[in-house]
Amino acid sequence: MYDLKNLNAYELVEEKEIKEIQAKGSVLRHKKSGARIFLVECEDDNKVFSIGFRTPPSDSTGVAHILEHSVLCGSDKFPVKDPFVELVKGSLNTFLNAMTYPDKTVYPIASCNEKDFQNLMNVYMDAVLHPNIYKEQKIFMQEGWHYEMETPESDVIYNGVVYNEMKGAFSSPEEVLDRFTRKVLFPDSCYGQESGGDPSFIPDLSYNDFLDFHRRYYHPSNSYIYLYGDMNMEEKLTWLDEEYLSHYDEISIDSRIRSQKPFEKPVEAETFYSITEGESLDNATYLSINTVIGNNLDPKHYVAFQILEYTLLDAPGAPLKQALIDAGIGQDILGGYDSGILQPYFSVIAKNANGDQKGEFLAVVKGTLRKLADEGINRKSLKAGMNYYEFRYREADYGSAPKGLMYGLQCMDSWLYDGNPMMHLEYQETFDYLKKVVDDGYFEELIREYLLDNPFEAYLTVSPKKNLTAMEEEKTAKKLAAYKASLTQDEITRLVEQTHALREYQETPSDQKNLEKIPMLKREDITREPEEIIWEEKEAHGVKVIHHNMFTSGIGYLKVLFDTSAVPTEDLPYVGFLKSLLGYVDTENFTYSDLTSEIHLNSGGVGFSVTSYPDLKNQGQFKGYFMASARVMYDKLDFGFSILAEILTRSVLDDEKRMGEVISETRSRARMKLEGACHSAAVARATSYFSAASSYNDMTGGIGYYEFLEQLEKDFAKDKQAVIARLKAVIKKLFNTGNMLVSYTADEEGYKLLPEAMKQLTSVLPEGDGTCYPFDYQSGNRNEGFATASQVNYVARCGSFLDSGLTYTGALKILKVILSYDYLWINIRVKGGAYGCMSGFGRSGEGYFASYRDPNLKETNQIYEGVVDYLEKFQVEDRDMTKYVIGTVSDMDVPYPPSTKGNRGLSAYLSGVDQEMMKREREEVLNATQEDIRKLAPIVKAVLSTNSLCVIGNEDRIAADKDFFGETKNLFHS
């Protein structure tokens, strides 16, 4: 055992148990450098390290963001061009990234392997403190921005990874509103600037200002170092001191986050977002009211306003949301509590409203809040919100993200502002307090003090403007033309030379000796046993039950699946809509508002989805399911089944007004989902040209589904009863015990309760008549170009290799790493300026290539075409081959929470994946040679020869390359 008090280099400020997360927390200060340290010691093998800095921007050039990218492009100890990519390719990390926030920049890593964890810490510490940016200006040009001109006759353009990333970020109206809100609310603080960079201002950033920002803020005296997990903290702290921190003396750095002085009266402002020529200006305005709520250092407010967000806005039938919908203001109501900054704020947003409704919007919001403050908030709803958040805090299920990482980010919500880093991790006292005061008018007083009698707020309007993107691009083009016209012939020659010099720098690989300085594991360090797939087939009441037996901390993860082959193909989009409708309409025993309260008072939530699983034993076949899910404590399992029975069998669909509201909101949210993941949507659409399973996914949740929702909204306006009748017919066909399957993740103790609890559902469902409809699918390349108001593109190229008689091999997992972080990375991101690039190849025989926030289109497709030649000539050092293998295993060995392990077991069961297949795949990865990679060229050739292409992107670029597509169209029409 060790005692942190014996570490002479550090001052132990505080040490205590954090019971809520079963850990010991220790706050320290490094005496010589002044570095702040926070340790969280617990039994979690998934260790986390992070170093962060306060980085308040003084302008919107994106210097903090560009620096975040650039410091990971080589350092004193590791002088390669992209150590970040080398680590992705060759470490067992469970998380590896860096993030820029409005007031801080953080560099977190995670790994379950002790040796790997130490290596990652070393590379990241050297990167942030000793980066190569002072030695090589081309790093700034590549990652930030630069003028680009291939020949003296060429036009001058801007290029750079962050520049193009932010052009994509500024393409979404929700993003425009979010940034505009902070700009108006905080005109005199760092939050009024765009830390990520506004494309209009990024080219104003000079190389010297970029370096000065690093000199000013990237010092241990301004650092926040976080360590989490099961490790020898004394050893880690000693290493940090000896290798890095002891080399620095404490200096005074003014990085304080200055508070915005409260407004004496509310302010009003308007801005615009771009839509395409084909989109309507009607009902396309965003109206919002945004109110600043104290600061982030009040733990009670921190939780209480999350609960108010749930109660006022998020829950179906939430009073503020419903009042606006009833008044006909907006087709979707958004907003909530933004707590990631010093001065959090609460927003209410009416999306798809009319601009002339601003006065009515404000009156409804304030009037509803006044009524709630005076007459009281529904107690059941408040208590449901409390239970909902307490369940989430306790469960700490963040999917594939390590929970230690999420704790580390959460602690910054107080630590960054000189508060105690444990403040928001010690949540139980806060919940206990809120439970005591919920009946004493506490929440009503919060509304009164902060949302009614508080002039520190902004009333904002974000209106649509046709072709605004084209106007801005024309303005930029004129500015660049004027710049070129101002250059002498010698300056033009130098600019062309600079463009080619940067290209040469990007194309020249790092020196092999330097590459070997990046620490890495050996293949022998990796276990050859794959993680066990956990499932056991059982039966209860004539229904198959798939039990995933594991420790779950007393939480049961329930899924009830219904085979959608019980529904004709033409009705499958309605099945997709049911996942958004059910739980959002009244049932026979509950209003939809009370239904939500009942769910969250008794469980961790209920959800609905539609998904497909490939049948790996029958090529081209798949199984589609409607899935109802619930998270419950073991003793509430009967409630889980009973509430699902209530929703699935007793939902009332006859309320035309409510049905119309849900349709409009669903279309709005579907659009936001598409805008937030255009690369995934493009891949799914292109794959649907040749894959029945992908076609199914497209019509129940992709672009095809969004097109259906646009049409459904129109159809409902014309004939409401016809739509309702069709939904009822679908429900009647779908929900019966004959096509039902249950998946349950719990230990044996939890499973014992299932057969009896399950009667709550099986007893009210019909048996079904066994009718089964084949999926009606016609393959054929449509190769669509979808035009949007985006400033960038998302280029997907997909295909199949099983049709060519080729088979899946584990080496394809290595190929994904090789392409995504070598060939595609260098050509599409580094040289092309796109923010991201990716590829993948699945057991079902489908492969894809995709770009993200890409300034190019045809050029990117040409890069895809070059993959075969790249693979046929593939030759690397043995060390690099080992690196690719290790990086691949990193993706395979992500530690998941019980809910995700249960999902993986269910997927394996339904797809036909067994433990032997997993073991064979792992052996193929661990034993892979360069020759095995070269042998993959025919597979890639088959994927490319399928020639399935889909692009979502800039309207003018799509139109200019019209001949490239089978058809072009607008992605959005209303």
C-alpha cells in the first residue's frame, strides 16, 4: 500500500471516499509547477488519464481547436508527423481523442492494459507540453488553414482540416442557433466567441498568434490532470513529476473564465441559416428564449435544472412544450439546460415556427411558466424526473465510452471554475435534498427566480434564407480573387511552391527511426481468447427467451422483439413510425403525460426501435424486428412487462390532434438525425441499392424513412382517419405471441422472476395467425446525389463481395484500420482537407468507404478507386504490420457495460455468430501477415465494382457534378 502524503513533490489538498461511484477521490497540487491533480481510485480496469487546460478564446479564429489538432502532430520525444494516428493504429486504447470546448481543451486516453496505458500517457504529455508546432509551420497550415493554388493559373482557395470541419458544423440550423445563442448571451466573455472557429474568421489567424496561444495556456500551472481506475497512483504521480512536471516552475497565468455581467433587461437579436432553392420558407423559423442560470458551482441547481428540463420540456406532454404546440407555435419544441460552461443557461426553442409568432411565443412561454410557479408543477412529473436522473447517475451506462472518462469530463464542470472536482460526482446528498423539498415549492421558486424574474436573457430568431451558403461562398471567392489580384508574380510563384511543398510534406512518410520511438505492445501481449458471447436459449409461456447471464448490479435489461415479417413490405415504414408514436399517445389507463411519469417513477426508461440482423447462414437474408425495451430493477420486472403491455395493446390512436403533433415532431427529429450523421445516412442509402437488409433499414430509419415522414405529414393533413386505420392494422398484425422473442440481461437471481412477470404481457397478446410476408426488394444502383444547404460533402461508395464468391476473413478488420488511418487518412483528410474518412467490411459481405465534412466530391471517389492498387502493392515494416494488428484488437476488445454485452449476445444469436467464429476471426487477426492484406485486393475490387455511390452535400457542388449521378434531388423539402 502507498500513502499519497509521503509524496514530497505534491501537496495533498483533500482525500475522501466518493460512495456514489465506489471510489476514493484525492485532490493534489504539484508543488513546483502548480499543476492540479485529481485521482479517482477504484477497481475499474479501464484506466483513464486526461490532461486539460483552460483555454478561453478572445476571438473566433478557432485557435484553441486548431491547436488541439496540431499538438498531436509530433513532439520532442516522438517526432513523427502524426503520433495520434500511430497510437490509433498500434495501441489497445479503449478511448483516444482530444476535445475543444468553449472554455477548455482536454486530452483523454483510456486502456485496460497497464503497459499500453503508460505508453499513451507518455505520448500525450509530451504532445501537449513539447509539440513540434514550433519547428514546422506546415502543421498549422494542414490542420488549421492555408491558401492553396496548384498552378499560377488556378484560383486561390482556402483549405485545412479545421476550416472544413467548421464549414460542416455551421451548416445545421440547430448549430447556427446554438452558436448565436452564446454570442448574444455572452458578448463580453469567452463564450461569445466560437472556440471551434468560425470559417469566416479562421483565415484571420496567424501562425505567430497560434504559437502565442500555446505559450500562454499550455503550461502545467494551467493544467488539470486526472487519473482514474485500478492502478498504483504513487507510481504514476512519481513518473509525472520526474518526466514532466518537475521541469517547470509555477507561473502566473491569467486564464480565468470571466463572468458575463447580467443584463439589466432582455435583449433581442436575429440571424439566418441557409436552405436550398427547393425548400420552403414557410414554417421554417426558430424562435428561442434563453435565460442564464447562476453558475455551475451550485450542485443543487446543477441537478434541479436537469429535472426541470425533463418536466417542462422533454417528457411527452410536458407543460411548456404542450402549451406551445397547442398554440400552434412550432412543430417541434426543443431546448433545455446547458450546463457545460461557467454560466449555464436554460433555453426554450420552437422549431418550424413562423417569424411573426415571436410575440405570441414569448407570451405563451412566460404565461405558462407563471401559471406553473403560481399553481404548482405536477408532483408526479417532478418525482419521475428525479427518479429518471438518479437512475441514470447510478447506472453510469455510457455505452462504449469508459465511465471513468465521463466522470473526468463531469468533474471539469466544477474543477475548471476553481470548485471541488468531486462536487458533481457526489450526487446523493443533492438528490436526497431535492426529494425533501419537492413538495415545498422549491422547483416553483426556481422558475420564479431564474426563468421569470430574471432579465439576463435573450429572445432570438433564426430565420431561413435561400441560397445563403452560395452567397457566402461567392463572397469568399471574390475575397480570394481580390487577394490573388493583389499578388505580384513572385508572390504567386511562392504560393504555388508553398502549395506543392505542403503536399510533399504530407506525402513524405515519417522517418522509420522516429516511428520506432512510439512505444507499442507485441502480439504476444494480447490474449488469443475472444470475449465470450453470452446467451442461452430458454422458453417461457411458449415464447423463446434469450437469457444473457451476467452481473448487472440488480438492473434487468429487457427487450421484447416482434418479427416484422408479419407486416407487408409497403407497411414497414409505418412500423418505423410506431417506434416514435408508442409511448407518446394516451393509453386506455394513462394520458401520455402520466404514462411517462409512471415509467420513470418505476424504471430507468422504456424505448422502441426497429432493427435488422443479417442471417449469416443464408446469404442475402435477414431478420427484421420491432423492439420494445425497458430497464428495471429486478423487483420491478413485472412493472416492465405490464407497462409494455399497456403501450403495445392499449394505446389510443384516435386523437387526431395528438397524432399530427407526433408526426411533425418525428419528422423534425428525423431531419436533425440525418443532418448530424450525413456520412452514415449516405452509406446506408448506397448499401440499400444492393442489400435487402440495408433497404429495410433505409425504409424504417434512413433517408427512405425521412421521405416517408414528409409524405405522411401531407397524407395525414388530407385524410387523418386513413393514416390512423393503417397504423391500427399494422399493430394488429405485428404484436402477437406467435412472432415474439424475449431477450433478458440479468444474473440467475434476476431471471428467476421473469417467467411469472412475463405473464403480464403474454396474457394480453393474441397468438397471431402465423401469416408471414416476404420482403419485397428490387436491387439496382440509383447513385443519388442529395443536395442540401451544407458547405461540405459526405461521399459514400459501397458494394458487396460475397456475390463474387469471396468470403469474409478477420483480416478485413485490419484493413479497416489500415485504410482509415493510412491510405484514406493521408489522401482524404491530410491532403484533401476533409475532417474525417472511414471504411468497413462486414460478415454479411458488405463494404463501404465514406468521407465526412469533405470539401471534395469526385476527387474523393477517385481516391476510393485507388485502394485496389494500394493493396496490391502493400508493403510495410513488420513492426508496422504488428501495429495494425494491435490497433485492430483495440477495436475488438472494448469493455462494454452489461446492457451492451446483452445486445451483442442477442445480435450473435439472431445472426448466427458463435464462439468458434469469434475465435477463428481473432486468430485471423493475430496471425495476419502483409501477404494476407495484399490478398484482400480482390475483395475491395468487388466492392468497388458494385459501383454503388451516394453523396449528401453542397447544392451547387451536386449540381455542378450532376453527370456523376444517376439522379440528383433535394434531401429536404419542407
